[in-house]
Amino acid sequence: MEITGRIIEVLEARGGTSARTGQPWKMQEFVLETINEQFPRRMCFNVFGEDKLAMMNIQKDEVMTVYFDINAREYQGRWYNDIRAWKVDRNINAAPQPGVAGQPPFNAAPQQPTQAAQQATPQTPPPFEGGNESEDLPF
């Protein structure tokens, strides 16, 4: 999965030693906020491994696309989501536009139809002329 946005928070890195393998580990969490949307959303994700942290080098206020995996784990009867980034892409050519795919954003200026589109537009039907009064609907 992927999401594009701006890094609004860089949390403190955490580390320790694995109880299972005895090897040191390091992870850091980041908060990303989507851009160019009417209602921006926020997502907290993490990067696990000192080598990946150094390679990604994520900084506050950067705009990027984050590729991630989602997994859930159980701990003492409660379930927790783990959103782990495995790649970031800083080469963003065009920022995504809000709205549903194929539709302009809600605040976009209306576009004028082309001449071909105007010719293809069906004409309005003629007004209804009569019928039986007993067939008319009361509303």
C-alpha cells in the first residue's frame, strides 16, 4: 500500500535488545498528513532497523510517498495495528488532487464543454402536453 503526504511529526527513536535473539534493534515512528484533500488524514507509521532508518533519512516537513505494510498483533487480549514502511519516494511530480477519481475537485472551476460535446448533448424534451386529469399525480 502507499500514501502521499507531508511528515508532520518525527517521534523519538527507540531501541533495545531482542529477548529472543540477543541482537540490538532500533525503530522510529513518524506521522504523515495527507495533502490536497478537503479533510486531511493522519497516519502514524514506523521504520524498523537502524540501516533502514539511515537509508530513508525521513525529516520533518518532507513531502513523500510512503510504501507500507499493515499487520495486526495481539497483546494481552487487545489487538494493535502495526504500519511499517518499507520504502519512501521523494520524487513526487504532481500532487494528487482531491475528489473521486475521474471527477474534478469540489472547488475546481467548471470547465466549458467543447464544441463536439455541445453538439452531442441531447436537447431537452418537449413539455408534457395533456393527458387525462385522472392520470395526473397529486404532487
